[in-house]
Amino acid sequence: LQLFTHQDFFLYSSQVYTFNYSVNLKFALLKMQLRSTVSAKATSAKASRPVAVATSGVKTVAAKNVRRVQRLAPVEAVKNDFNTKVFNKELVKFADTEEYIIRGGRDKFPLLKKAFAGIKKVGVIGWGSQAPAQAQNMQDSLKEAGMDVKVCIGLRPDSPSVKEAIACGFTKENGTLGDVFDVISSSDLVMLLIADGAQAKLYPRVLASMKPGATLGLSHGFLLGVMKNDGVDFRKDINVVLVAPKGMGPSVRNMYVQGKKVNGSGINCSFAVHQDATGTASDVAIGWALAVGAPFAFPTTLESEYKSDIYGERCILLGAVHGMVESLYRRYTKQGMSVEDAFRNTVECITGPLTKIISKTGMKSVYESLNAADKEIFKQAYSAAYKPALDICWEIYQDVASGNEIKSVVQAVSRFGKFPMGKIDQTDMWKVGVDVRAKRGDKPVPINPFTAGVYVATMMATVEVLKENGHPYSEICNESIIEAVDSLNPYMHSRGVAFMVDNCSYTARLGSRKWAPRFDYIFEQQAYVAVDNKTPVDADTINYFLSHPVHDALATCATMRPAVDIALGIDSSVDGVGAGAARTEYRSVSN
């Protein structure tokens, strides 16, 4: 039995196949035969293929005007197609590829009646980062579409979130608040938005409670990763779909409310159909995406979503930017900057001018906006930071893809009873930030070219790993660029790092805490040392950045960008906070 309690990794045909063995005697013989077969094939290939994953599949990639450099072999991107009987799908060019998308907008709400045909009750389970926003947006959209569909929140009776749900108008008296499993068993669309750790624990009972022909809706592919680790699959008599807004829950609500007067304003969503038992799953998923406010929605898969999403939030979206600004702040103060100027040249620079430029015209525009002297500083910082950041990004992606990062989250949540998440904004740097924000005037914060070089290099490293692993540009741009500048950075600009990180999911919060120190360390120990040692700028690295296809793909996304920017107040403001919106008090409880 011990043979089947661990993971065996085999390199075969340049792919790593992971076999999760469990102590299940029913499948023991089949698994033993499979293991023998793959082992034999791996052995026969041994002479011609290296066994070490870190060195296998390495090839040279030549870009225009770039000499050959070694990179891990890229996986070809797959164009995701889907069938819809209700909505108009468009084939859009992203750089050198074409992808199908669905354009959103409030003018599409009349189509929700047909997309949600047969759905009388939508159960929203949980009240974390996404649930308050999606429940309220869904309720508002269905009402505007003139539909008699009830949106009901499912919570434990003793949940501390009950009061918040009631404050948002969901009550037992009007039939929009109930016990978790009562709501699940009576709903036609079950939007399972409880914490990822809770999903890992409760999914067998959730699946058993659903009625045949209902749709299980996820906003994260995390559960698929858990179930793959467990070696089980979904019930075959239900639909399984995903709608994943590319932003934290409070931004999903904020942008939707702001966009009520601007057609199409909101947060982009990816969607996926993992299982279609009724033949209507695609339209249900697309209808859901448009109902919560997506300006455009793009197809993905559950596996692609959880890999890109869990990866992205540990990289430039949350973890990397946190570690980066901490390391830059220390560097600048050691060089003689005042603490206020150091904060302005790190956090304020990133969340201010860099975020605005990248959101509207892309990363390349940051470089092009600099004068000649500042361009040289940018190139020095970019060249020194790119490879160290790429190293950590690859490690994160492989940990997510192997299932290790998912296991880490589940284990961490189980320890919350003894070790709740600690605060991350109590150091002097973030206390300085409160004063800096209070003294903001109309004078714009200038771009620090060194900060810009490190930030853009890390964003490009995040992009490159997704590209080399076959993710489509719609997903790459949203998971590593758009979500950062249009959803997350504005929250750090508003109230600091905790307001950004801790209004996200447990999975994101844990990942940011785990990986931010790694980025902090590698920047200080490798990138800044290289700069201080006057290591020459790598011209190939700079040319690869300037000629990268992601710039064209991002330009396409910009044409579908919401017409408004998210509006948030600073520390003393009540804008965007409160029940059903962003939190200023953060909790972590075991499930």
C-alpha cells in the first residue's frame, strides 16, 4: 500500500506526467500496470532524453534582432472554442494569434432570459471576497432584465458574515438567505464561492446535495486541482462551469456600480465549461459573466484558470509587487532618501503613474515616456531584475502545476485555529504611507526609472512564464497585467498593501505572504547587487522586451477597456468600504 501513497514523476516525450496514487485497492492493479508501462517507456527514452526536469526541453529561441538565448521549451497555445445559441462570439486578433471572445455590456442584459432559461433560483454560497460582489451584481442585472429569478445567499447559521449579508438586503424573511445545504439543494445554479480551503473539505457533500441537471458554478479552478489530487471527478448529471472575474470581489462590485451609467464598465471575466450535462452550460456561463459586469469574457479551462490565477497572484499581482516595494524602499532610504520620498518613489510610483500608463497604453509606453538618461536607468534595472524574477516565477508556476501550492493552501487553512494570518502593514514603511497619502496634492508623482525597470521586468517575467506554458494572450494579459493595474494596484494606492492583499481570497492572501519574501530576497541579493557591481546591460533582454508580442495583444485588450477608472478614497474615507464592499478588518478562520 505504501507504493500508492505518494506521487511518482516520470519524464516522457518531454512532458511530466504526475500519477497520484491513493490507497484504493479497487484500482491498485490498474495503477500498478500503468506504473510499469510508463516506467518502461521512460527507461527506453532515457538514453536520448535527460531525466532532470529543470534541464529537459531546453531549446534556443530566436526573436527578431535578438541573439539566441536559452529558454524552457514553450508549449503551443490552444485556441479555446465554445458553442453558444444566445450570444454573439467574435474572433479577435491578439498579437499573432486569434481567439474567440464575448463582448459584454448592459445592452446584452435582455439576452439573460434566454441564457438562464429554466433557472428559477441562483444560490450564492459563501460571503468572502467574490460572493458579495457577484451576488449583488447578479441580482441587479436579473432585475434590470425583468427576470423573476431569486438570488439566495447560503451561509452557516453561526457565520459572522450573516450580518453583512442582511445589511445588503439578503434575509430569511424575503427568501434570499438560508442554510448552505438547503440553498444548494434547491438552486438551479449554485455559485460555489466559499473559501478554497472550505471547498477542499466540503465538495463531496456539496456535489451530493445538488439536484440533477443543476449547474455548479465556480469562480476559481482550484477545486479541480484538489479533486485531481484526490483522484475523483464531478457527478456526470450536472453542469460544471466557471466564471472568474479578473479582479478582487470589491473591485467587481465597485466597477459594476460605477458602470451603471457607462455601458460595458466592469471587470473582465474568463469562463469555462468543464462539463455540459444539459446542453446549455455555455450560455449559462456566458450569461453569468455578463451579469456580473464583464466588458468582455474569454474562454479558458478550469485547469488553465487555476494555474494562471494562483500563479499570477503570487507573482506581479500581489506577492512580487509587495516584496519589490519593500526591497526598493530599503534601498532608497539607505541611499539617503527621506522615508516619505522613498515611499513616493516605490509604492506611489507604481500605483500612480506606472499603473495609469500601463492600463491605458501598455508596458512599452512606460519606457517610451522616459527621457534618454532615464531610459538608461530603466534598462539597467530591467536587465538586472528580469532573470531573477523569471527564476522565481518559474518555480511558482511549477509548484502550482504540480499541485504542491494547492496542498500548501489547504494545509495552511487547517492551521488557522492555531496560526491565523498575521498583519502585513505594521512596519514603518506602511505607517509612512498613511502620512504620504494624507498629504497628496494635485502635483503628479514622477516616474522613478529604476522602480519602473524593476516593476516592468517582473511583470514581463510573469507574462513570459504563462506564454511559455501555452496560455492564450487573453488570459496572459488579464492574469498578469490588466488585473494588476485596473483592479489590485488601486487598492494599494488607496490604503496600502493590506487593503489590496487582504481583500482577496484566502488562497491569494496566503500566496502573497509566502512568496513576497522570496521576491524581496532575490531582488536584494541578485538584481541590486548586479546594478551596484555595474554589470553591463544585457541588450538581448532589452530587445526581447521591446519586441515582445504581448504589447500588441495588450493593445487589443485596451480597445475593450472599461470607460471608467475605479474610484476609491484614502484611509479616512468610507468610499468603497463596508458591508458588501471592501473590508478594513481582516480575518482568517479554519474551515
